[in-house]
Amino acid sequence: MAMDRRGLLKAAGASCIMTAAPRMVRPAAAQTPADYTLRIATGLVELAPQHIVSTTLYNGQFPGPLLRLKEGKRVAVDVHNDTDWPELVHWHGLMVPSEIDGAAEEGTPYIPPHSMRRISFVPKPSGFRFYHTHIVPRDDLTRGTYPGQAGALYIEPASNAGAYDREVFLVLKEFQPTLSRGGDMPMDVLVGSPIAELQQIGERADEGFKGRKGYEVSYELFSINGKMLGQGEPIRVKQGERVLFHVLNASAGEIRSLALPGHSFTIIALDGNPVPTPAEVPLLWLGTAERVSAIVTMNHPGVWIMGDLADDDRDHGMGIVVEYAGEQGEAQWVKPEPSLWDYSLFGKANAHPASPDETIEITILKHNGELDGFNQWLLNGVAFSMETMKPAYTVKQGHRYRLKLRNASDDIHPLHLHRHSFELVRVGGKETAGVIKDVVMLPGFQEVEFDFVADNPGPTLFHCHQQLHMDFGFMAMFNYA
Ligand SMILES: [Cu+2]
């Protein structure tokens, strides 16, 4: 195995961090084959014969390879960075140490250009997770989560591996981003009503930026599993079959919807965590980086378009064909009735989460076009500094923290906490319990509350998963006391 001395030392350092007992590091150890290899490099994705895009990929493919890991069984992944810039792989939704997590803000070392780092960790918790880059591209739309650096990761439970005949992974992703002024983010996504006080705070902030609008990102091409609608193989199903879909929104910043005409989705897990109340919904809404696991009973024969509700996005590729055995013809789309997403549907009825040891309230504010035309984001008046990376909060191990996020902006924010899961407490003005997630959408001028237990010591990053938002201030660090 080609590995320079620096790479070897880095790998050795990582393995020392990972093991409680000191372990001899011998050259032979590095020669043990890794369980997986990820190679970050420029490559081509054929979204359609007339749409071949050059982008950065894992192993020359989009999505990156599906990583199937076993809960509790240590895994070694060799990550080769064949690009000209430093890279990071973030293990989204996994409880790993800060040095492994893949966020420079937490202290994970970069993988230097044209070098390799062996990453070793014990996968947990079980369920549908995600890996992606975590570098900060700011105005460079060829880097960060804009290119094709995303893949699904599934951690099999240590016991009870699940009893489904068929699993289908769907990775939703846009390509060819451009900067634009004014976005078209869907608004009728989530239940709940705007809070007047938050609207007033937002309006007051807007007064200083009269009429100014910051950059947004729009996309030319849309795909599921790296193919535009109508390209690639359809999902072939049989009548009566129950198909478990694992859907990942791997967008850099879009909120996505997904419907299959004549069918409904029974949600069994959110962000890979089984929900207390599996419930049936007519369509899915997923914020950036969210995952939904849902069973669809195939009881409506035909050839259908499973696609996004937005006609424009679907027409530009955001969909995949579902074809019943023995059925032919052009795939049909039928516009579904509108349906708002309500996380509390999947919660425990009449239950309350444990009381927190402390509540942390954070108000989100936007300064339109403040940073060279980009919107600046402030949490309690502070935009995160990439220079100082100063932690905003200190937590005590074992304590339960309630985060109360108040959104004084009109955008939906997919909020993400690293290295921990959280329990939803209040969404859309409704109390809930038992829904465990690592990303939650917060609609414009609303509030959300969720709890996390400080059970994974080390610097921990909290941020909006909208790439533009996180790059321009929407981050906060939690340190353990
Ligand atoms: Cu955001």
C-alpha cells in the first residue's frame, strides 16, 4: 500500500486516539487491508446521455458506494484524497470521536491533497446514516456539498437485522449549481404558524438592508441515484410487494419532496432511528441531509413517476420510474394533494420527554447580503468565526440539554447536531416525544425544541445544513466541561 511517512503518522495518531489502551503501531498494521476504501477525485457522472457532468466523487461514482457496517464492529476506511485541496469525510449521524467525525471545527485533521488517511471507528448507532464532505466552500460551488461527495451508509443492528424483503436506497441530489438572487424555497412544507414576535424581529433586522437580497444557489440538473428521471433502470416491483425505501436528501441546501402517485408511505424511521409510531403519509418532505425510511405497499399497478412535487425540478430530472411487472407504457405523474410534514405524527402519544438540566435558547437572524452579497447568519447576535472557531456553549457530561431555536428569518433551516442524536420536544407548536433525529427542519418565523444528552465528549458542532447558511455564520460549537 502506498503511504507516505506523514500519512502513516497521521493514521497511527488516529488509531491511538481511537483505542483506550495504548496499541503498538507497526508498519504491518497499516498493511492490513481496510474494510472500505474511498477515493476522492474528479470524475464524470452521466445523469443522462446529453448531461454528463464533471464533479468530485467518491470512487468515481455517484452516489458514493453504499457502506454497510455492523453496529459495534470496528471498521477501517482508507480515504485517499486525490484532489488538490484538503478534504474531510464527515460520518453524519454516527457517534464517533471529534477527531474522526470529519469537521475541522471540532479538530478533525484534514486529509492533505494527494495523501491517504486511514479512519477507524466503531459504528453506532444502527440505522440509515450518511457520509459527505465537510469543508467550507463559501462562494466556490465546485466544492463542499455542491459536488457529488455523498453516499449512504447503513449500520446493521448488532441483533435483529430487520425483516424486509427488499430495500431500495434513493439519494436525491442536484448538479450544476449557480449563484442567483432570490430563491424559490418551498414554503408550504411543515405544519405550524408563524410567530408574530419572530416576524417583528425579522422585519426590524430587514430595515437596515432595504430591498437587498443575498445570493441563493439554483441548479440546472436534478437526479435520483445519479440519474435524471427516465434515465437508468426503473425500480421494478411486483403487485403486493412491500418495498422499504431509504431516502436521503443529499442536496447542498434544498428541501425536497417525494411522492408516488396512488401510493402512500408508512414511515418507520427518521434519520435512521425507528419512530415510536409508524404512520402513513401521502408524500415525503426532507430537509437537507435528512433521511426517511418508509415502506410502500405496491398495490396500484402501472408505470409511475416517483418524483418531486415541484414540476420544474421534476422536469429537470428529480424523479425515478417505478414499474410494475407486466406493465408498460410511459411513466405517469399525478399531482398529489398538498400535505404538510408533521414530525409529531411519528411521536409517542401522551408522553413527555425527560426534563432538561438546562435550556439553551438561540434566536436566528439574517443580515441580507451583508457579506459580499451573501446573507450573513447570526445566532444570538453572533456569526460563527472560522478564524477563531470559538465555542459558544459548554456542556457537562451526562446532562440533558434542551435547545430552543427561534427562527427570526423566512427560510427553512435544516438544523444538524454532530456526534449526538436529539429528541424532538416541540415542533410546529405541538409537544412531542420519542422522535430521535440528527437533523430537523425549522420553518420560517417558527420555533423548534429538542433535547440532547451530552454523552459523547469532545468538541461538537451545531449548524444549519444549508451549505450557504453554515458557511456564512450559521454554526455554533459546544465544548464539554
Ligand atoms: Cu439554514
